Amino acid sequence: MMKNKIIGGIVSALMLGFAGLYCAKDDVAITKDTYGIITKGYSALRIEPMVFAGIIIYLGKGESVEIAERSREKSWVGKMNDFWYKIKTKDGTVGWVFGDNIIIHSSKSKVTMDKIASDFMEREALQIKKYLAGKWWSVNKFGDFTNHCLELYENNKYRSYQREQESRAIVGRYRLDFNRNEIIFSSGTSFRSNLDLLKRGNEYEIKKNIKERELRFAKIGLELPPEPVLTTKENTKKP
């Protein structure tokens, strides 16, 4: 319980400090120095400021863009009510992105924006890894534990093994792919798959649809055994 409170305090402080760098969307004036950072992977860049408009490309999480214009009024997309923003990507592609998918910032330097975008991604990764750290067990649709255990560490190490086969655990490093919303494992897993990382409110789910069945994991605790010692081969594998 104490550890949860400490982690929550750290994450809250980081996010509050980071939020202070940005402008409230209702107040910001769009100028030639207005930029934004895409906050959700696979965000649609559309021809017109409406949800049914054609999609030009999909934007990656953490991508910095120039903002040229804001829609006159907010509109609803699902449960979110926000403005649309006309933006230009680094390669010159122009289109509209929904406001819930972007953070607004004013800067006179693209270099500064790139640094802010990098800091954003580091903070995002830190927050998620703190949440993921712990022991996860696979469950079926009824919530019953099944055959696979996954132990995730904040320093990107992991162990994966089947029930009663802990001595044969697969160990390695994992990374977060924000654009694909996926956890990628360098040495494979006992369930032979990477996992989708899905945000539900303030929490995350990890699961994967495999051959018409859903592999889902539930977190069963924060306590972990000593972190695995990786061999040179495992240490150099890229997830």
C-alpha cells in the first residue's frame, strides 16, 4: 500500500510538472510559433475537421507538429468534446487532428519542441513501466487463472513461464511500442506472442487475440523475485 502511494505521488508530480509547460486549449492563440505533440498512437490525420472525413495518414505518439488553425467550435467524438486542429507534419503533410489527441505548446524553436516531445515520451514510458511492474497471470473470460505468468520489472527486464515451470523461465528485455500500443519481448515468451497495451481510464490492460481466442493478463501483486540476470546474448537482443 505504501509503495502504491509513493509511486502515485511520483507520477502525479511528474505529470503536473509536465502539464505546466502547456497552454490551456480554450485560451491558446494560434500563431506561427504554435506547435503540438501527438499524445495517442495511430491518431488519424483527416482531410476535414470531422470524424467521418477521409484519413490522410496516421500519426505516431510523441510526434511534434506545427499548428496552423483551430476549428471555430468544439465537436463530439465519442465521449470527448474538443476542437479540431489543422496541423503540418515534419514532412509537410497537412490535415486536421482531433484535439483530444494533441497537446498544444508555444515555442520559437523546433529543436525545443523535439526536446519537449522526447521528454513527453520518457515521462509516458516511466509512468507506464511503474504501473506494469509486478507479477501478472493469464486469466480466462471468467477471471480464472490459466497457465502463464509474466513478471515485469521497471528496468525493462522480464520473466515469462508456464505454471509449475518457473525454473525454465524465458528472460529478456521488453520495450513499449507506443505507435502500435504493444509490449515487445526480446527473447519471446511462454505464450509465444507480444502483448497489446490498452489504456482504460487511469489503468492499463495487457492482452492479445491469438487464433480467435483472447489471451488476457491480470496483475496479482507488486512483489517480485530478484530481477533476472541476463546473459550477454539476452542483454544484446533488441526487443
